[in-house]
Amino acid sequence: MILKNKQIEKYLEESRITLFRLKSDIDVKTKALEYGYTEERIDEGIALYDSVKTTYSLLISQRGEQARISVTITEKFKEVTSRYSSLTEILKTTFAGDSELIKELGLTGGCERVRALFFIQAGNLFGSIVTKPHVLEKIAHLQITAESLQPSIDELVELQSLNERYVFIKGECQKLLLDRNEQLKKLKTYMSVLKKILTRLYKNENLQTLERLGIFVRNGKKQKKEEEPTTPPEPEPQPEPEQPEPEQPEPEPEGSRLIA
């Protein structure tokens, strides 16, 4: 799983709050002591947090430098390869009838696009020109001299050095990433147990108390679940059904009684 920087920063901040309260709050420390959280065990968690924080900060810094160098290399590489390609086209045209010299100067192929291969290719060409007087004589009329090529050679050396720095930082970032993930895994194991204990200790408190301990509950669902009674609620009283009124006897009509 790829962790985003914001997720890591949020987790580190919550862990910092929890560890700070555990270290400085007498009530919290006293209750946690019953679960074995002595000063040494608390300091162990703080040390885990510090190691993750330090490695994470260094990784962010190195990645930033890597990105800046990458942009610089990309821009300079385009400029250098463009000038190199122009020079090779001039040389190919000038020595079109001399296949041996074309081969000697390494002009049989195109410009390498892989940086490491290009540095070798360009270095060989510049070295061959400035160290071969007969080549310089043939291109003297083009105003190409060892002195005029020196800025291009210096630029190539500078770009090669910058690329080596980029490769080194890239490797360092990979190591730091592995270290960060391993340290973060240990911190999560420690904090998972600690937060379960603190949640148990303060389960009857309100959400603000849990947040003060660095335990954040989304929408209060967890807290609500813990506070719900285990016995079912009593049913609401139902209204009694209406009883039908007793029928009244119909009155006898007057004069219907017999006279004894």
C-alpha cells in the first residue's frame, strides 16, 4: 500500500499528541501504568516516533533535491544534445568521403538518448577531436578549435557530475523509504496497543477527552457504539383496546303492560 504524505503527517501528529499526554498527564500516566506503561516503555514509544519523524523529514528533503536536479538535468540535457547533434552533422558533412575517420570519431550512429551512454559517446568524440591534430586541421576552416570546444567539454563534465548526484540521491531516497516504512510499521504496532488501552480506560468519557488523547473517532460512531446499553429498551405501553358499551334495553311502549 502506497502511503501519501498527508496520511503519514496526520498519523504522526495524532501519535505525537497521544505520547505527549501519556508522558506529561499524571492521570493518564497513572492509569496506563496498570497496563505496564512505565517511563521506559513510554520513552520507547517516543523514540519510535522520533525515528519515523526524522527519517520522514529527511526523505522529503532528499526527494525535493532529487526533483530539482531532475528538472535541471532535463533542461541541460536537451541543450547539450542539441549542440552535440549540430556538431556531429557538421563533422559528417565535412568528412563524408572519409569513412575511416567517421568510424574513428564514432559518427556512424545517432545521438544516444540514454544519459549514461550519451556521456560516453560525447566524451569520446570531444576527446578524439582535441587529441588528433589532423582532425583539427581539417575543421580549422569551420572555426572549430580545441579552445572553442572547451566550453562544451566543461558543460558535459558538469552535466555528468550533476547526473551522478541525481543517481546517488535517488538511491538514498530508496533506502530512506525502506527505513521509513519499517520504522512506521513498528510505531503503528506500538500505538495500536496503546490506543486500545487508552480507549478502554476512557471509554465512558466524551469525544473531547479521547481527542485530547490523540484518539479521533469519525462521526462519533465508535463512541456511540460503546455507550449503547446492552439490554434492549423497554417496549412503549400500548393503549388498551376500547370496550364496546353494553346495549341498553329498549323502553316498553306505554299501555303495553297488563293490568292485573
